[in-house]
Amino acid sequence: MIDDFAADGQLAKAIPGFKPREPQRQMAKAVSEAIEASRPLVVEAGTGTGKTYAYLAPALRAKKKVIISTGSKALQDQL
């Protein structure tokens, strides 16, 4: 997996003020591995973890369809 979440990664280059977060990197790695293996993954992460980028970056890199399920309509609207 390309480390888009490193201090000098693609997200840092594209998003002003981006700072790497280890939980975000770990989640992105798990998402990437699940997509590659075509297996489901359930993730629970606290506020401020960076969940959106942690699943979007690997999904976009994989160029595969993914299903994202959220706990509420409000969270769906954020996607």
C-alpha cells in the first residue's frame, strides 16, 4: 500500500494542514487489505480519527466498488 497518510504523502500534499494520525494509517491499511482480499471489514473509530480519508483513499486506489455503511442518515449525508 502506498502510504498516502505519511507526513510527505499525497494527503499532506493535497490538504493544507494535514497531519498524520497513526490510527488513521492503521485503519487505511486494514481497509486496503480487506479490499484486496475481497472480504468484509467492520471498523469502529472515535471522533477525529480521520475515518473518511482512511476508507476513501484505499478505495480510490483500488479502483473497485466498495460499500460503506454508516450508523445514521446524518453520517450518510456527510459521504
